[in-house]
Amino acid sequence: MNSNTCFIMPSTGTLKKSETTRSRILETAERLFSKRGFRAMTLRDVTVDAGVNLAAVNYHFGSKDALMRAVIKHRVQPINKERLRRLDQLIIDYAPEPVPLEKIFDALLRPLFEKATGSPHNRGLIRMMGRAISEPTDFMHRMHKEVFSDLTQRFLTELQRTCPQLSRDQLQYRLFFVIDTMIGTLVGQVFLDTISNGELKFSDHERMLQELLDFVTAGFRQHETKA
Amino acid sequence: MNSNTCFIMPSTGTLKKSETTRSRILETAERLFSKRGFRAMTLRDVTVDAGVNLAAVNYHFGSKDALMRAVIKHRVQPINKERLRRLDQLIIDYAPEPVPLEKIFDALLRPLFEKATGSPHNRGLIRMMGRAISEPTDFMHRMHKEVFSDLTQRFLTELQRTCPQLSRDQLQYRLFFVIDTMIGTLVGQVFLDTISNGELKFSDHERMLQELLDFVTAGFRQHETKA
DNA sequence: TTAATTTTCGAACAGTTGTTTGACTAGACC
DNA sequence: GGTCTAGTCAAACAACTGTTCGAAAATTAA
């Protein structure tokens, strides 16, 4: 059934068999996790689908928990790096002026949505992020801090420069809501169907991203334009 | 361990033992589901915690799926009814004028947040809603349509009256984002800690709701104030 | 009271879970 | 060649899953 043989090729050229096994597991785990969540994704599903032996997971990763940690880090870290890279570039571009609000949020949201519209290899990433964020497992909670703490602090600092009139509380609440809107967009995709009776498609990422950016930017700067 | 003996008393007065069993299961299932999600919530956890026999679940509800359906309906339907009741009242109050945007969103968001701040019996409701919405299970998806389809259509109609200048697409996208922000707020509570370094507490519901309402209202009406 | 019905309960069912084990294979290095 | 290591594999492990069953127990009706 699974004819997907397009693996990540390391720069060394050839690929040891053990590495194809590892990456097959990583890929398949990501896909199944995004579909079913952590508990409902069984190692037998993963290994059968990946065409490897059941014991391979514990051999290469140690445990199911460790496998999931590897999956998340493997996929989320590059996106967060890209987010910070774009933010740094914006700061340089606009220096000594603060970066405009919509540019900051573009740096925060676009990398995720662009990755998701890229190669078929990246399909399902958005759903996976949604699942990862909403998983109630303990080790997922720890992962949140590990993976997102730096990111949010850096963006908070820059938002403060752009909106010096906002209190610390307000900045935090509003960034919280911006991220919430993003999470909700990832997690609650089913609602777009419900609301639009199937007229709007989540797969139209470009349109979605633009509307989303307009929404969160306007929400964040509310009081500037209100009174 | 579980000394919670405060059950829902039916208007008949006395309480048949079978009904206390039923409601104990319902309560405990709600609590554990909100903590762990559907798959990770086992019937043995539920029954042990509720102090009832394992077989009681299948006797009273038929299956685990049916139990979850009962839990959701039991808790979400009253909230949605209250949302629609408030919307209807607003329409009457403002007739023949359209209802102001912030009032519409207040009717949509407040019932949920108020229920959650009420009796201890209602604690954990917010998290349960988050879980229910983000569960990837098939029967949960069907439930979304069942439980939320009417609600979104009614609110969409009213939003169209208030914002006639917005296209159908825009209305749908923006309502989608409003709901997303709400979902994200429920699902991604852990981020408030991460962002504010523990300074802001999710339990400050009143503050949270006010900031949330300001945020989504401003996001929704963006173009009115933009150009 | 007796009889009928509803509800509880312990035990077991069949199936699935993550993990471990030990034999087997292939390649690297001396 | 022989030795060693990394990787694969089938099989089994113990624990846990939702569900079912029949006999007790409790409740209701007559």
C-alpha cells in the first residue's frame, strides 16, 4: 500500500539501511499521529505502515514517548528557527524603527503555513502541530515549554518595542490570543466546513493565511484604532 | 479518595440509586476525559473513581462511545441553548437595528466562560470543551456537526445583518477565526503560562473573557476601522 | 407476602497494547 | 580467515482494553 520511497537524503550521499528505517518510522509516526493522536497511534500501525519490524521503534528510539519527542523536535524546531530568523531579519531591515505589527505576525505564522503547503512530504504537518499542542499528555506539556518558551519571549520583546503603549499584561494576553487563534485554526479545521457548509476549503492556505493575518493584527492593535 | 457526593438532584425529590450511579459515571467521565482525552480515559479509571462497578457503564450507556456522546450533549447543549437564547434576546432588544458586534460575540463566548466559573461541579468544563473539539475521533467529528451546525448558522445570519458590507466569504472566515480563538484559548491554556512566565492565570476568567472579547471584536471588524 | 423487574457485581472474554528477548544477518576491521 | 558490532526479525511477555454473562441483590408492583 505504501509506495512512498522518497526519504530525506543526508548530504553524505548514500543511505545506510538503519537510517532509512529510522526515517521511515519518523515519517509514518508523524502521519499517523496527526490523524489519530498519541494514544490511538499504535506502534504496530506505525511499523506495519512503515514496512519495518515492530521492535525497530524501541531499538532506534527507546520508547513510544521518545519516538514522539523525536517526531516533534524534528518538525517543529526548524519552523521555530525560521520564525526567529525572519524576525531577526525584520529587525535589521527596519532598524532603528520598530518592526510593524503585521510583519511580526507574518514572521510568526507564515513559516508554519508555508511548510504545510510545500512538498507532499510536509502535508499533514499543520494537523500534527495542532495535535501536538492539544495533547494532554504530561510529556507533551513539558515539550511545550522546551520548544516554545524561547520563541514566545523573543516575539514578546519585539512586540513591546512596536507597541510601547500596551501594558505588559495586555501584551501577554494579546500574544496569547494570536497564538490561540493559530492553534484553533489548526485544531478546529472541522469548523470551517461546518460554518461554510463546505464552501471554504482549508487547503486554500494562501487565502487562509492572509485572512488570518488581517484578523490577528487587527485584534492585537485594537485600542490604537478604537478611541 | 472521592468524597464528592453532590449530585444533580432531579425535581422529583428523592434519588433512585440507579440515577446516582448514572450521574456519578457522567461526572467522572467528564472530569477524566477533560484531563486525558478519549482514548486515554479508560472505563476502569472512570468506574473505580466513581465508585461503581465496571459493568455499570455498559449497562447504563451501552458503550464507551455512547457514554462520551452523553457527556458532551449533557454539558454542551445547555450552553448552546443559552447562547441562542441570548442572541434572540439581543435581537429583540435592538430591533429593528442590527445587534452590535461585541454583543453578538458576548452571547457566543460568555455562556461558556460563565458556566466554567460557576459551581465546582462545572470546573474543568472549559478543558473538556477544548478536548471535545480537538478530538480526532470519527464520532467526535460527527458530533461537531450535530452540536454546532445550528449555532454557527444562526450567528452567521446575525453577523451578516450587522456587517452587510462584508462578503459571505469574509463573514465565514472571520467567524471561523473567532471560534478558533476560543478553541485555541481552551486548548492551549498551557501557553498562557509559557508566555507570561506564570504571571497571568487562566483562572482569572473575567479578565480573560474581557480581553478575549476585545480581541475578537477588533479582529472581526478590521476593515471598518482600517481604511 | 410473593412475583416481577431493575440494578449491581465479580468474573471472565477475546483482543490489543508497549516492551523485551534471543537468534539471525550483514558489514567493518584486525 | 575470524571477531566484533549494528541492525533486523519473529515470537513471546505481562499488562491493559471494552465488552459480556449469569448470578446475586435491591427495588418495585401486585
